[in-house]
Amino acid sequence: MHEMSLALEVCRLAERQVGRAALGSVTAVAVIVGDDAGVERENLAFCLETLLAMPPFAGARPVLVAVPGDELRLDYLELDDGRQDD
Amino acid sequence: MAVRTIEVRERLMAKNDEYAAQVRARLAAAGTVALNLVSSPGSGKTRLLERTLAALDAGLPMAVVTGDVQTQNDADRLARHTSRLVQAVVTGGACHLDARQVLEALDAIDLPATRLLFVENVGNLVCPASWDLGEAARVVLFAVTEGEDKPLKYPKMFRTAHYAVLNKVDLLPHVPFDPDLAEANARQVNPDLRFFRTSAHTGLGLDAWFDFLRGLVEAGRPAGVAG
């Protein structure tokens, strides 16, 4: 079940990107998962939901994007930057 | 709420691949050829390595890194056939070896005195396919007690392998298994696969396997494999 290893790597990359203190502000984590990446998307989504529900995260939503090929990468993060909408 | 989007676009395997590159560099510097041995549980990886160590180790110094979810039973079995190091990695539940584990295992191996390194991966035809361990080539085993359609069911493993060993062929008279169909299925996934048919139990076909390994070490790397 290497999906949990991959989910942990997603969390590590997110922390490196925004810093640990900002992880609670992350609202969405988007991962591109190729059809031939050897990854069960529902399984990865479950692992991410579990990890993103726990501190230092605060319930960010996993977004898994299916593409052809074997691509497997963290695509983008969405953050609530605390400001009111203009 | 104002939402800010941060583009990351980073490969999830990037860190593993960094470690794999370090493994590859250390092996290249030492002149050691490494093979990553993968299969489902019970296909005969450990038995094949036992026979290989017993037959070749005297003239072809080898080391083995074994990966198991629990126990170091495979390492203990292999250590009976060689005075050289067999390094066990117990993954503690993980279904595959990663390159960091192999890099750490290399610290315990006298690489310049090792011509051939086997990495016996965790028995699993799914997860190990995704993890580059820094090997020169990947060898996938399957046995005649499995289905001929294994390559079609687990295409990534067979697509990323360079060599295939069809093992337990001594059982062919007793099981409904068509080895030609199995090879055809594998070549449908990966036309470049080179096949060996062996019985690690009786020794059938092992001479060709041993000759292949000798040639591999002589050449310094697998024929037709980049790197």
C-alpha cells in the first residue's frame, strides 16, 4: 500500500512549499495521477483525507486529477490567506 | 475568504530519485553492477539467489540486500551460502524498498570488492514497480504456479523490467500453464524483455542464467540498458 508513502510525500512537499506554520491555512491539495502511475486514486485520496484532517493541516481537501501516462506530481496548493474577498 | 493558489508542479518521486542517483553514482564508482529482483511472494527469488550464490560467489563476488516486511528470514537463508555480506532491510510494513533504504544498506557493503549486487525486493508486483532503487536493471520473476496472464495483470512491473525469469519450470508437467503464452503476454507489454526459464529447485535452466550474470559483470552493465 504505497499510497500512504505517496500521501506523506505530498504533505512533506506542501510543508516545504509554505512552511509548517501555514499548513493550517491550506484548503486544497491538488495531485496529478497518471493512469499508468501505479497508483490507486481512491486509495491515495483516502490517505490524503486522513493526513490532511490532522494537525498541522486543518482539513484541506485533496483534489486528484486523472491524466494519461505515468505522471505523478503535486500540482498546486490553495491557501486561505486570511484576507476578506475584495 | 481570499484563496491564493501556489503552483508546485513537483514530482512525488523526486526525492526517491535523488537517492537513486546517489546509489547509482556509488555503484558506478565501485564498478558494481546491481540488479533489482522483483516478484510476487513465493515465486522463488530467495531460492534463485541461494543457487546463484552457491554456484558463482567463489569467482564472482556478490552481495545481497534483502527487503522484507517483517523478519530477516531471507537474509538468514542467503547468509548460509556465502561468507560475504547479506544485508537485511525490514520495511516494517511498507510494501516496497525505496532508494534511501538501499543507499543506507550500501554503507555496510564493501562495494569495491563486490562485482554484483542483488537487491531482493519485497514480494509484490505492484508497488516496487514505481520505485527506482538505483539499479542497473530490473529482473522480474514469476512462476508456473501463477497465471500466464500475470504480465497483463501487472503491466507496469513487466514494462519497467529488463529481464524476466520464468521459474519452477520443473512443475510444468503438473500444472496447467502454457509458458509460451506467458512469454507472449509479457512481450505484449514489453517486447524487449529477455526471458530465462529456470527451476531454482532442480537447477534446470540455471546455466544460462549464470552465463548471463557473468557476461553482465564482464560488460560492466546490462546490454541494451542505458546508464
